[in-house]
Amino acid sequence: MGRTDPTYRDALRAIRDRWADFRRALRRRDQPRFDRLFGYAREHADASGMLNHENPLFPALFSVDVEQEARLDTHEERLKSHGKRLDSHEERLDSHEDRLDELEDALGGRRERDADAPSDEG
């Protein structure tokens, strides 16, 4: 019978096992981030397996890069969306400030007329 080659997922699991001490030494807050990176590598295991690279760590790292790029794209889109909304709010604020200036001017003119008028107390 022929020999069965380990799958890329098996190789990825072996990499994770080799890095277990590193993970344990990380601060508790960083351990979920470490796990997330391996999750990213698993997301692209099919593509990485097709590469059949002699060092399975390289496609794993590239897979992490691809996922990080996707996250950056998502955040950039959110920032653009928020920027558009912020611009809209700024335009409305400018409009309200203009209207407030008009009202203050109108009230200022009335106050000046009232100040010039003779008072009943004098």
C-alpha cells in the first residue's frame, strides 16, 4: 500500500503544537489574538495545500496577511462611511450656525432699537 502524505491541515496543526509554549508564555489578553491568527491560516488551508510549499509556515503567514488585508479593507470602508456621515452632520451644523447668526443679527437690531427708545422709568 502507498504512503499517505499529511495534509496541509495536519502540518498547520503540527506548527501550532510547536508554538504551544510560545502561546502559553503570551499574556492572557494576547492568547486569543494568537488563536485568531491560526484561525486565519485555517481559513486558507485549501489554497495553502494546493501550493504544497516545502515550509508550511510560509503559506500560513501569507494566509494571515490576506486576512489582515481583508480586515483593513473593512475598516477603511467603515471609516469612509463614517466620514460621509460626519460631512453631512457638519453641513447641517453649518446651516444651523448660519441660521443662528441670522437670528442673532435680527435680535441684535431689535435690541439696539429698544436701547434707543425712551424708557418709561426715566
